[in-house]
Amino acid sequence: MIKILAIKQVIVIFLSTLLTILSFQTFAQSEKFVQETLEDAAEQYVKLGLELGEYDKDYVDAYLGPKEWRTQAKEQLRTKKQLAEAIHNLKLALKSIPVEAPNHVLRHKALSRNVRAMDIRARMLINEKFSFEQEAKLIYDAKIPHYDFNKFDQALAAIEKLIPGEGDLAQRVDAFRAKFEIPNERVGEVVDLAIAECKKRSDIYIPLPETENFVLEYVSDKSWSGYNWYQGNNQSLMQINLDFPLQIDRAIDLGCHEGYPGHHVWNVLLENNLLKSKKWIEFSIFPLFSPYALIAEGSANYGIELAFPDSQKLQFEKRVLFPKANLAPETASQLNDLNKLTEDLSHSITATAQLYLDGKISRKEAIEQRRKYSLVSQEKAEQSVRFIEQYRAYVLNYNLGKDTVSKYIEAQSQNEKGKWQAFERMLTELSTASDMLK
């Protein structure tokens, strides 16, 4: 009897072990299937994105993948309708992938949100209409707040006290700012000093590969003031638009935003941590219209005050940049006071863009709102509206993006080192606005 029981115990143990092995093999096979399916979907996403970029010229911000895929996108380009259908089918296919492993869940979420954004851009290409609020949600994963122009008017009233006088406030402010224009012959030196200081401060907390670098160019006839075109292999092309004279306070802003710890740093980290290290091919394409655009622009704007906390930006400008530009350092505080007040107007461009793109105000009215609430000349206001027309709801990423990033980082740490650590993690952890505001 004892022998029979012993034999039964052995059989039970054997069967239990066998089931464990079979279960593990099934799990392993399932994980392999999910990984292969995600890789196939990622490759489709890149190829479809390149095709979309043939029609939507602003869509592909950077591409680091195989050259033959770009050639194929040109030579085998589908019609707009066929392309939109293919992108929509990929979005549906991603929903059916059974992901469980944390790494797969993260990758699947990021890919799905990028494909959702691509789907909207493709549908816009075939003349489907979306409201500004829908674009914000479906492309940038953002919820647009209600904007009250009375609050913008209150900010204008405060600025009126700072810069009193007769006539139009925007004209007075524009004339005041003109006193802080960098002479053309000194722009290069001032900007170089600003970028070098931004890099120095960023490098303390976010070390980059030794090969990282950038080329700086000055351009004109653009709807934007600065742009970073990532070239891959840790290299960027930074461009600064000189359609209008560059004011002294913009030097550090552009150096941080386009460079360190802004777009250049973000792109380098994405390429090295996700494309090269994880071999996630979907990060060989950087779409401009994506939920990660909010992280890119928001982090680039937040990066200015991260690199120059408290009054450090003002102090560096007074000590280094104003003398180099042959401007009076004692006037720097006046400009700084104005900039603090105009921060309350930062969301006005999004408010105007929403009204204009939703057909609630005319182009003429949009230009006047940009002139009034950004306190600039008619020409600069027209440039601002051209930006809205070209990039549509993308404008929300600068102000709403900064607010989102700021809240997210400062909820994690209140000391300088902790903020930098949280900032670096955020750049590649693939959270988007809805995750960050939970």
C-alpha cells in the first residue's frame, strides 16, 4: 500500500512538472508571437509614415531607418485613399495584439498612440474634418482647457502699468523690445555663448555620447523662430530664423529649446536608448504630429527654467550676453519683468488657433488677436497665423506641453538634482499627456 502511494506521489509530481514545462513553453511561444507581431507592426508603421510624408510634407521630422524604405515609399506610393485605409487597418490590427509582458505593453501603447495620430493626419489628407479639440485629443493625447480671454485682458492690464504711455499697447511693447535687439554683427557670438552655457548646464546631469554635435545655420522666410532638424548618429542641424531682429532674451531660450536640454538631447536619447539599444524600429521615424510632440515641445520649454532656475537666466544675461551684444546690463531687469507678465499670455495662441481653425473667427481677426495678445507688430502677428495655418493644433504643445511637463516633473521632486533625473527619465519612458496628468 505504501509503495502504491509513493508511486502515485511520483506520478502527481511528474504531471505537475510536465504541466509547468508545457505552460512555460506555451507562454514563451506566446511572448515570441507578440514580439514578432509588434516588430511587423512597427515596420509597417515606419513604411506607412514615409508614404504619408510624401503627401504631408511636415509629417516626417526625422528619419534614421533604411534608405531603401524611403526609396520604396516614393516609388510604390499608394493613393491618398489607399494609404489612409492601410493606416486605419494597422490601427485596428494593433488593438487585437494580446500584450502582457511589461516591455511589450509599453511598446504597444506607444506604437498604438503614434498610429492613432497618423490615422488622423491621413484622414485629414482625404478631407475628413476634425475640430481643434478632436485634433488635440487624438493626435496629441491632450485635453484642451477652456480659455477665458478676460484673463488675457487682465494680463494686458498689468503690462499696461509696466509700460505706460499713449497709443496702442502692442506698439509700445514692440518698441520697448526693439531696444533689446542684438546687432546683426554680434548675433553669432551671442548665440554661441548662450548655447555653450545651455550645454554646460545640461551636461552636468544628462551626459551624451562624445560624438554628439550640431551645425548651426541662420535662415529666413520661415513661419517659426527656430528649428532642430535631427540628422541621426547624435548630430543635429539647428536653424534660427532671422526674418526679424533677434532679441537678447531669445538667445538662451533658443539654445535650451532647440539644443540642451531640449530637442537635440531628446532626439539623441531616443535614438540611442530606443532605436539602437532596444532595436525598436518604430523610433527610426520621428513624426511631427504625434502625442510625443507634446513631450518634445513641453520639455524643451521647461528645459529653459530647469537649466536656469530662479534668476540664473537673468544673471547670466546681465553678466555675459548683454555686454557681448553691446547692450546695457542695467536694463535687463526691465525686460525680465515684462517677460514674467507675458507668461500669462502664453496660451493665447492656442485660444486663437482653436477659434480660427474651428471657423469661429476670420483670418483677419486671428491676426489681430495675435497682434494684441502676443504684443507684437502686424508682420509678426501675420507670421504667427501662418504658423497656425501650417501646423494647426500643434501650437498647443508649447504652452500646454510645458504646463504638463512642469506638473509632472515637480510632482516627483523639488530639488534640482531630482528634477533633472525625473526629466531625463521622462524623455524616454514613453508617457504621454493622459498618463502624466493622472
